Amino acid sequence: MNYVYLHRLYAKRAELEAKLELYDARDCFGDEDVNDGTDREIRERINEISAEIEVLEHSSAS
């Protein structure tokens, strides 16, 4: 397994989750510029990365 790549995926997912938290916080405070679909794009990317991580983790367990 490529642990460096897996580590990068974990880091990228954490970065995206932090951006999403900030984005959600801005939405809570009524920032009108946040309703542009960015949160949906971030969530989709997090899901893609999570799926890739899961595949890599399961392939190493076999």
C-alpha cells in the first residue's frame, strides 16, 4: 500500500472538512454569499476522498 498517498488523502479530507465547517459557520451568521453551491461541492469531494480511502484500506487488509 502507498502510505504516503493514503496520508495525503487523510490530510486533504481534513482540510476540506475544516473548510466545510467554516463555510457552515458563515451560513449560520447570515453571510449571503455562501449559498452558491460550494458546500455541496465540498461534501461531494469529501465523499469521493472517503471512498478512495476506504478502498485503499480494504485492499491492504486482504
